[in-house]
Amino acid sequence: MHNVNLWSEEFGAETDPPILLIMGSMSQGVLWPDEFVGRLAAGGRRVIRYDHRDTGRSDTVDFAAQPYTWNDVKDDVYRVMDIHGVQSAHLVGHSAGGLLGQLVAVERPERVRSLTVIASSPLGGGEGQVIVRALTGQPQPQGSLPEPAPEFVDHYRTLMAAPPPEGRRALVDGMVAEQRVLHGTGLPFDEDATRRLQERIYDRARDLSAVANHRLAAMADPDFEPVGVLDQVRVPTLVVEGSHEPVKPGHGAVIAEQIPGARLMVVAGMGHTLPPEVHEEVTDAILAHTAE
């Protein structure tokens, strides 16, 4: 299903090497912080960020009438590149965006100049099943990826048992609480700045509830992630993980082990988000990694 309009924007000179930022599941492109994007553009990169379908300013759909899969979400990566006239780009993916980047690097290597994955899991590693088993109290089979931190599990178990919030204030409160958990425990949490960003996300969404379609898309295509293909990645790869990652702890090391020549960078204090304290370190690493 491709008849979906996607919101995107770009920064920097059109003649600079392009970086395409791919945010995670159910997440708007503006979760790539403005300062983070600005540092990349100031470093001589043409930076593009976009809202996935069913998030932010991109189109939302009636999933029952127009179902799609995560392969369609992956194909949106190519569509954004095509819309901006970019034949190949440096891909930088966060969380599930990192999974999309890994798959594109396997599937269409000629369109990828380099790959950076941040707070992500290895393609085909079964990260979704690990989280589901953790939330439902099921044992993890031997050889599974490390499971989320207890505070992450506790938060989402409580959330699943509670009635859904109603109204802007209650919804934003819930979004801030979620960000607090995702932020981790390694750095101070700026609640005021987080609230301003979550209010922005709430206010720019065409339909905030439409993000749930990403879960339906994942269930519609359980074989989205091919297994045992990361050794096919031949583009230069940087893997970034926070020392206090609460969702996918240790998953970055697995990615780096499976992709030939990949480099693992552990950022002290960082959790699953991109707070201001890590912008300089992470963007400097990306700029060095994407130097041409």
C-alpha cells in the first residue's frame, strides 16, 4: 500500500552528503531533537527526517480497510529518498528505525552509503518476542536477546492493566511518564523539556491513536525480519547504545558482532532516548562515520 502521503523536511545544503534519519515504531520524526539535527547539518550534512505513516503529519489510515505491513513501512524509506531526489544516503536509525536501516542495507546496499543504528536490536533477533515474554512473565528461551530492564517491564505491565487516559493533559502526562522510563537512570531527567516535546507531538498528530496501527502491521507480517542475514551487510556500520539502555540492553553488541567490521560505541549515561547531554558525542561520531 503506497498511496500514503508522508511528511518530511530537510536541513543543510542540497549539495552536502545526505543523512536520512529513521525514527522508531509509533514515533514521529521530530523525536530526532532539533539540536541533534542542527549539529549534523552544521557539520556539512544534508539531513532529512520524516514522520512514518500513521504518525505526526503523515497520513493516517483505516487499517481494517487499508491494511499494511512493516515491509510497507520499510518501503517508505525508499519513497522518502526518492521524493528528495536522493539515490543513496547515510542511514541513521533509532530503535525500530535501526531495524529498518539494517534491512535496507541488506536488501538494497546500493542505496546505503553507511549505516548507523542507535538503541536498536539485531535484525531477525526476535526482539519483539523477548519484550512480550518479559511483559507476560514467560521464561526466555536459551540464546534469546537480553530482556528489558525491570522498570520498563513494571511500567508497561501497569499501563496494560489501567484504563486508557482521556483528554490532552492525561495523555501528555502518560507520554511524559513513558519518556521517563525510556530515558533510563543514567542522566538527570528534564521533565519540563520532555513535556514541551510531548505536547508538540500531541498537537501535530493528525490522529494520535493511529500509531497503534504499527502494532497491527507487525502482527500482519510476522516474518518481516529475515534471520541470519546481517553478515551480508557490507556498508560501514556504527552501532550506538547507551550504558543505561532500559529497552534493549546489550542488543547493540549483538548487532556489532554480526555485521562485518561494525563498530560499537557505548555512550555513558544514555538510555533509549537522545537527551541534550549526549548530542555532541553522538553527532560527532555520526559526522566522523559519514565523512566522505
